[in-house]
Amino acid sequence: MAESYSSPVSASPGIQLPAAVPGLVLATLIAVFAETLHRYPGLDRFNPMILAMLIGLGFSVLIGTPAHCRAGTGFAARTLLRWAIALLGLQLALTRLGDLGWSGILLILLVVPATFSVTVLLGRWLGVPRELRYLIAFGTSICGASAVMAGNTVVKGSEDEAAYGIACVTIFGTAAMLLYPLVPGLLGLNVDQFGLWAGATIHEIGQVVAAGYQHGTISGDMATLAKLSRVLLLAPVVMTVGLIFRRHVQPRPQADAVRNSASGRIALPWFILVFVVLAGINSLGLVPQAVQHAAPDVTGFMMAVALGAMGLNTDGRKLLRRGWRPLLLGFLASLFIGALGLLLVVVLP
């Protein structure tokens, strides 16, 4: 009989609500604090969910997460997180891809799988643990912390590995956000080229927006569209990696995977299906404007709560023991996606 998988802090579907309340309240307070900090100059460059994870991690290291909060933080870091990722579909519309042009679409279709594959191969060469190198590949190639968390549902790394992956993409995504605006003047990029490059290669949506709009509205709009187009690849990449792991790596089974007994077990998380369905509904124009406007704030706050909970569940000492190799992998992966994206922006018409 296959061994069942459970996270370090179990968030089983059958959890009793009263037991979850203390941890949910603590994670929510951390998210509110992160949203407040995000309004201050300097800190507004960082996504509130990243701030929430750092606050949660600091709380865990300095104070320690109370035992009676574990049920709620586990629920937030797993179940609430899955719903937040699913609701990202409300922000995506396939009909907008035409604004990128065929060269922009081709660039993204080349950059994402190339970066993912190179990151995994480099990680193997550097000796980075399998789960962690895949998480860094998810975060660097697609959409930062959200992709790390979505990818971890099929890779099944520990919460410490997920936190390290998020830390990597945050560090190097922030560096890209600060350095990219210096490049157009040196290389003669126009506003469309810079926006496409930023959106296709910087990790977090907040970092993309901050860098893109440094060169005006046209550049910022193009960067945002390119970034959201990368997010559309989240579902196929997660499902593909899940299939690879299921068939060849044989990870521990996961409760929310959909299994196909005729062709072997295929990891198809339910929230990815919801993500795809909601993106399709939004593409058809069936989502009310009020819902579209509210969706980014709602999903953003849900993710901040989930990441605050992840920080509370993370052992900071384990992060330090990971050493320099994963950090070097994050740097090389970020350097690769930036260089490849820039080359394609210049070469493609």
C-alpha cells in the first residue's frame, strides 16, 4: 500500500473549524500588517504576500508559532492557498493575447519552457535537491511565489523548501526590478520592447508593474499583459511536471490529484482545473466588471494570509542550512531568463 502524504503541519480536509480559528486569525493579522507596511515608501515595491511570509518567518524564529495555531496555519497554507491560486483565473483573459502580437506570444512560449528546463538541469549539476530545484524553476520561469506554491502541490517539497524557493525568486526578482529600468537607454530599446522584456522575464507581478511603468504607460501596460500571459502557462506546466513526477519520480501521492487508472496516475490538482475554467469564463466576457475589479484584491489578500501561514510554519534554521547552491541556482536562472528574453526581444520583429 502506498504511503500517504501529509504536510509537516497537517491541513487535512476534515479539519474542525474551531481548531483552525487561532491559526487563521494569526495569519490574517500578519496579512493585514503586511498590507499596511506595503503602503509605506520603499516597502511599496514588495508584494504584500512576500512581506507576509517574511513577517511570519520572523515571528516563527523570534517568538515561535504556538502549537494551538498549527491547525489553522496548516489550513491556510494549503486549502486557502489552493483557492487563491484557482481564483487567479478571474484575472486572465485569452482574448487579450492578441495585443502582444505573434512575436510577443512566441517569445513567452520560448522563454518559459527554456528557463524551466535549464534551471532544472543547472540545479541537478549544482547538486540542489530535486524538489527545491523544481520549485526555483517554477518561480523563475512563470510567476514567482504563486508558481512556487502551485508547483509544490505536484513536486511535494517541504514548506521549508517552498519558503527557500520563494526567497530566491523574491531576491532576484527585486534585483531585476531595480536594474531593468537602467537598460533601455544603454541598448536603445523602445517602450514596447522594454515592457515585453520586463513582463516576460521578471518574476513577480508587482515587480513587473514597478519596473514596467518606469518607462511610461505604454511600457507598463505591455509589461503587465506579458506577465499575465506567462501566468496562463501555469496550468499546463504544473500538470506536465505532475505527470513526469507521477510516472518517473514517484513522489508521495497527494489527496487532491485526479487519477486516471487507464493511463497511470496523473497529477491534476482540482484548483488548477478551477483556474482554467475561470480563465475560460473570463475570456468569454461572462465575469461581471465588479468581480473583475475585486478579484486582484481578494486573491492577493488570500495569498498574503497563506504565505503568512507558510512563514509561521517554516523553520528558519533549516533555510540557513541549505547553503549557497540553491541561491546560486536562483541567480543563474534569473540571469538566463533575463538574457534570453532580451535576446529574443531584439531579434524577433
